[in-house]
Amino acid sequence: MTSRRVVSFLYFFTFWAAACQGRFLAIFFRDLGLSNGEVGYLLAAGSATGLAATPIWAGVCDYLQGKKKVLEANILCSSLCVCLYLIPYAIPFLHSGTLLFTWTLLARCTYSFFFTPVFTILDTLSVQNLEDPKRNYGKCRLWGAVSWGLVNALFLGPLLDFVGSWTMVVGFLMASVVLFAVIHLMLFERKKQGEPAKDSASSLGTYEQFDVGEAEEGEKRAEEEKDKTWNRFSFNHLRGVVQQVLQIVWAEKLESLSFFVTFYVLGIGTSLVEGLVFLFFTQDLGANNFLCGITVVVTVLFEIPIFNHSDWILKHINVHVLVVIGAISYIVRVVCYTLFKNPWFVLFVEPLHGVTYACMQLAGVHYAAELAPKGLETSTQGLKDTVRGLGHITGTVLGGIIMDVWGSVFMYRSAAALVTATITLYAMIQGCGSKKSQQT
């Protein structure tokens, strides 16, 4: 059994490392000499690689029955990959043109391949090893949000202003050293003899307790699970996956389809904020990096209360209303961005990002759980996250190009128009669906 303090440490330093490759990464790429369009491609490539890598590493965890070792290996490898960003500083011929973009793309994709699955593995380890995970998981995960805000505001912002963006690599390595030490010395992975392998692709469903069988039967089950893991890419499995996806997306016909389409569009919109907004703040509004870091703290301060009171919110507010609230908050925020001349004014609308993120997260998880057919609960949550991830990839690619060609103001106003049209259609579909259900 792992103590709540240890798991809190893990989340704190995991999100410290993630913050060093988070919103300021666009600034880092720009300082290397890359264009906004190239920055968009790099961010999208990292998202796509991470999206593909997560199920691969989940399968490795299931096969090896040792998530702790995989987690340690991923942290070590991602640390080495982050160091690749510094090579162009030492080798001048890499610091120009196509070679610079190619090298940075290699570093970005290899880093994402190893580090992105860390969150899924850590979630699964935490839920499986915490005492009373339903009560303690959220309290531990809270320290990730605290770390994200503090590192952006107090560490990255000032250092990027006064030292240079290369300090992001140093910050990541510092967090990785502590994170690896805590995992290796203090995290104890609970194993039960004869317990079936759990799906490490999601922490959902891990609260269930399994009966402990005989040792021989347990070993036989483990071998069967290994065989299943490495046969996942067979034709029959792929056909089954397609059938599952169609079953989930069309669970409530037009209502459920509109939900996934809306999440895709909101993924596009939020990617322009989470990936490219610091370029807009610094290039168009003239903000410094310290102010950029402060904006992250403001958003986190408004996310935490919503998550903390999620039970009350879900009892009193319909999930579809939460989606609408999140979308409206996004629209108001990005339109205000395009009206401001003083960069400090963005602090007045930054709380809306906390509202958007928290409302979408709560609504997405719970509506996906409602849609899920029996036995497909994990697949439904995974599909939701995949759709949103595809939106992020689309948004960062198109956003970088649009910033270069038409400018940031056009990009954010276009995103607001797209989200407005989508959420209006979504509200109409869900409203008609609820009326039909009441009549029947």
C-alpha cells in the first residue's frame, strides 16, 4: 500500500516536469528560430505521437505486469529526449533551416512517445495502490494542479525573461531526478496472486475488487492476458474495435454523435489557447513571460474549486448544460483577447479557461459513462479522449498556419465563430432529444 503523501509527491513532480514542456514550449520553439506554422506542426506531432504511444505502453504494462518499472524507464528515456533540444545550441549547422525543424521534430516526437503515457500509468498505479482511492485520489491529484500553476508563475516565467528558454530543459531534468527517486524508493506496487490483469489504458474501473483464486489458476489467467495483449492488432480485434466505436457513438443516435463532434471542435478551440496563446500574448500584446506564467496560476485557482465541488455541481446542473457553459466561457474569453491592447487585461478573462476546462472535463467523463454500453466503459472514456486529442492536433496545425498567414486576431475570432455554431447546434439537438424522452 502506498501512502497518500507519496502519491501527492508523484503528481507534484510529474506536473512540474510537464509544465516545463507545456505552454511555454511554443516560446521555446520560437526562440530557436522557428516560425509560428512550424511551431504548430511540432505541437501537433507531439500530440499525435503521445496519442499513439499510450495504448502501446499500456499493453507493455499489462504484459510485463510491472507498471513501476515501465514508469521508471519512460521517465529516464523522456529525460534523455528532452536533452536533444539543446543540441542545436552546441552544433551551429543544426541551428538553421530545415535541419533545425527536423531535429526539433525528432526530439519532440521521441519525448512525447515516452512521457505522454506517464500520466495514464501513474493514474492507474495510484488508484490501484492508494487506500480508499475514491476518497484519496482527488486529493492527491490536486497537487498536480498546484505544481502546474507554481512552476509556470514562479519558475518558468521569470527564468525565461532573465536567463533564457533553455532553462525549461534544466527544470524538466530537475523534476525528473526527484520523480525517479520517489518512484524507485517510495512507491510500492501492490500485487495480488491470481488477480487478472487490469487495463492500464484508463484508471476507470480499477475500484472493482477481484476474487483471489488458486496460484495455478492465477498464473494461467496471467498467461492468457499476455496472449491477448500481444494479439490486439489482429484483424478480428480491429473489426471488434470498429464495432465498439460505432456502438458508442450511435448509443443515443444524433444526441451522442453531436457530443463527440462538439468535443472534437472544442479540442480544436482549446488547443489554440493551451498551445499557441503565449505566442499571441508576447508577439501581439507585448506581454513578458512572467505575465504568461501568472495567467496559468489564475486559471488553476478557478479550476480547483469546481473540481472540489463536483458532486454538488453534477447534482444540480445537467451535463449538457455544463458543456454549454464551458463553450460560452471559451467564446467570451478568446473574443476578449482580440479586443485587448494592454496585455495585463487578459488576467480578467483567464478565469474563464478554468471554467471551460473543469466543466468540459466533468461533463465529458460523466456523459461518456452514461453512454457506455455494458462492458465498454473504458473504451467509451478512451474514445472521448481520443476525439478531443484529434481536435488538439487539428487545432495546433491549422492555428500555426493561420497565425503566420492571417494573424492571431483572425484565428481566435474564427475559432469563436466555429465554437458558437457548434454549441448552438449541440444545444438544439440535446434540447430536442430531452423533449422526446419526456414525451415518451
